[in-house]
Amino acid sequence: MIDDDLEEIRRQLTELRTEHRDLDDVIARMACDPVIDQLRLQRLKKRKLHLKDEMARLENLLIPDIIA
């Protein structure tokens, strides 16, 4: 892979991790609210899971293939 591609993947990973962490904070605050919007909470959790999957996919691209 070209160095520019690796840097782009790292940049995307950083952005996704930041969004994932922010969503975690929002979800935690919503859970403390006595009047919870369940649909919104469910959507946020689904988005967080999607981000986690995307982060795993990008992390796998950064791991070099090793021929055994």
C-alpha cells in the first residue's frame, strides 16, 4: 500500500474513534435521563456499532499480510 493511502486510513480511523467516543458520551448521558427517547437511543447505539465495525475494517487494512 502507498504511504498516502496508509495516512488516509489512519486519518479516517482517528475521526471514527472520535465520533465513537462522542457517541459513547451522548448515550451515557441519555441513559441517565428519566425521560429517554428510546428510538433515538437505539439509533445512536446502532450508529456506534456501525462505527466500531468500520474501525475494525480499517484497522485490518493497516495490518500487513504475512505469508506463513
